[in-house]
Amino acid sequence: MNSAKIEYNIGYIDEQTKRMIRRVMLKAVAIPGFQVPFASREVPLPRGWGTGGVQLTASLIGKSDVLKVIDQGSDDTTNAVSIRKFFHRVSSVETTTDTTQATLIQTRHRIPETPLQEGQIMVYQVPLPEPLRFLEPRETETRQLHALNEYGLMYVKLYEDIAKYGHIAKTYDYPVIVNGRYLMAPSPTPSFDNPKLHQSPALHLYGAGREKRIYAIPPYTDVESLGFEDYPFEPQAFEEPCAICGSTGVYLDQIITDDKGGALYVCSDSDYCANKFAQLSKEGEGVSE
Amino acid sequence: MSDAVFQAATIPQPGFSDPSSDSQAVFRAILNAFSYPGRKFSITGPQDVPAALGSALAAVELTLFDIDTAVWHHPVLAQDESAMGYLLFHTGLKRCTELADADFVVATVDSMPALNELRTGSDLSPQESTTLVLDAREMTGAHNCRATGPGINGEIEFLMPETYAEFFEDWAANHQLFPRGVDLLIVDEHSVMALPRTTSLAIQEHKREA
């Protein structure tokens, strides 16, 4: 049986929903770090799989955009490939894996290693937008705490980490203060990526579909990761270079190679790694000539 | 229903030729304007629009407004039948006559209400504030300003259209209210520029005539 090709509205969702999300985005940019409620819609993937990010991208995307989607830094994992295909299908935009070519980058928990530029937009898929949620389960209370700029709870949590473990034991979703005012969860990005948010030239938009919140870090905004004078914030660091491209100062994934504890450490950012490796091979050829 | 409704004069001009793509492009310019305060971003609106609106302002209204937005229009626009007919037909926006009820206030440099008359939201819900859309096509003068704040790399100089006398004092107070406060979107013939509540303004000494 032949079925006619369905024609979708650009970006899948309807224009009225887009306008609602767009107005919320403007408020989010005007109030950096504040979680603006929005009327989250159904999209053709389950809640918790990036519906917030998908709704943001759907409301942003247009003909002149080039879309990159990453999942844990990688362009070629299931979630990234599926979302990239989805937007190619419903908006016919060009897609890429190259960070420098992309105008829109939807991500689940990494910021690319290649520095971002002005005009680029990062879209994050956020599972839990409220940084205080595990310390205070009631939404009515956490909203009050934000309104009153009362973040003692979070400092106590970090202090208890130090008392128990001797260091701040949070390695992802590390809380930040945005523009000196709002406590914000940078979504579960590794704390390694936190410094990239500070005074970034790009716009960072966070969408939590299930929790119905959108928030943002505008470009060139102060983003301070919490810490104490004697126990300052320390992003994760890696001792070894990447096993493929030899890069240092990048975020590495562990790949188990056997059942005897052997492991390989490689770049989590697949585009960055491939570029570095291509560069290395070129230089290698240059030497042999 | 009387036949008068269908008279040629009451049929509004067309809106965007491609509503989805055109409004997306305009929205991205507005989002860029909010992200990079003090910079102008050009927009393309429909060409055949009521004169009182102008192409760029029409584009902004078609992009942002619908049945969920209460909009206050300055008296000249509110009394212009062709303009209001056009906006109501294409957006279905809710007209409001009280500034305090408005999600958006559309005003010219002459009819701009004082910032402290507008809704600033609450500490719990600072997003429930009014956004002021300033039609700056006919500005009488402009102040050379220096701005700092989120979205600005260091500082930026730009020309702020002259509005009412106490604007800069009121803006400073508005900025101090953060996270509450009013956001400002300035629309001229072909571009938009925004000053979100986070932007701090310092007025330079001299004043240029436009």
C-alpha cells in the first residue's frame, strides 16, 4: 500500500506553540538563570528523552540553520542520530557534525571542545532543572528560595561533601550562579565543561520538557561554579592524553577493552577527535615525504 | 451580518507570505537582539502593510502576538482601523486599554508610558512582566549611550532614541529591580534592538540630533 508522504509544519510543532515557546525564550534570556515555566507539548519521543530540547530546537530552527546534535559529545550515538534525522525530515535543514559550521547545537550533556562563536545557539536537554530539588522536594518552597536568593542549602550540601569525603563530590550537574543572582543547574554536563559557560560568546538555552521549564545563559554572562575560599571549584582533570588523537585538556570517555580491567581513554567529543586525528595523519605524511 | 464587513476597504492586507519561515527569521532577529543588547539586527517584514504600523513593527507583532497576549497600543495606532483590523485578523491578539493588564505595550517615542507604570512581575514570577515595544521610526533625537551587562562583551556604545525626560533615571531603577523589571524592544524601519532588564545604561554627554 502506498502512503502519501506526510508534510509536516517546519520543525514539526504548530505555529501557536512555537510563539508561546519563543516568548518564554525571550523572558529566559532577559532573566539569566531563572527557570521560566512553559506549556510543554507532546513531541514524538518519550518524556525524558530530550523533549525540552526538541521543543526549543523546533521553535528556533529555520531554513538558514545548520544543525548539529550530540549525545555525550558524540555525533553518532542513537539519541543524536535520531534527533538529527527527525529535524532533517521535518524542517529539511542542513545537518552537520562540524562544530564550527553549526548554527544550532542540540546537546545532551556535553559542550563541544571547539570554542563556540557569537551567533551560535546551544540547546540543552535537561532532565531536572531545579538544582535544589534533592535538598528541598517541594516546588513551592524552591521557588521561594530562588525568589529570596536563599541558597544556603546548596552550600551546606557542598560543605557536607567536604566533611565526608574531603572534597566536593559532585562531578556533573555542578551548580552555578548565573549573573551573580540565580542558582542554576547546568544540566548533567560534566563539571569539566562548567568553565566554558563563563563569558561564552554563544547563547545557551536549556529546555526541560517533562518539568516544563526553560532557562538560559545569555552570551558574555558571568557563570560562577560554587566553591569555598579554601575548597574552590575544581573541574575534572585527566592525566592521560586521548588514545586516538593524543589531545590533552579534553574530556575523555573510558572504553573497556577486555575483562581483565584493561581500558582505553578517548575523546568524548567525536568531531574534535576526528579533526585532531586527521591533522595528525596529515602532519605524519608531511614528515615522511 | 451586514455586507459592510466585506467591503474592500475592510479586507486586511496579507501578512507574511510564508508565515512559518518568515516569522522564524524575525524571531531569530529578536532573540539575537535580546542576546546581544545594544546591537541592531535587521528584519524583513511584509511589504504591503497599514502605514501606521510599518513593515518592521508589523513583522514583530505577527511574530510574537496571538490570542494569548494582551497588547496595549498607543492611541494613534489603537484608533487606526486599518492597522487594528490587520493585527486582529492576523494575530487575534487581545486588545487592552489598561497598561497594567498588558503583556506587551506598543508605543512610539512620543507616546511611551513611563517605565514605572508598567508591570514588572513579582520576585516569584519575574517573567510576568511587560515587554515594551518601542516604535522608533520617527525619533526626534537620540542619546549616545554606553551599555554593560549580560550579552555585552565588555561595553557597547549605541544610539538610544530620545523618549521622555526621566527615561534614564527610570531605566536605572528598572535595572535595579532585577530579577523583576521591564524589557525593551526597539523597532525602527528595518531592524530590532533590545535592552533587557539586565542592561545597565550610562548616558554619554553629548546628544545628537537624528
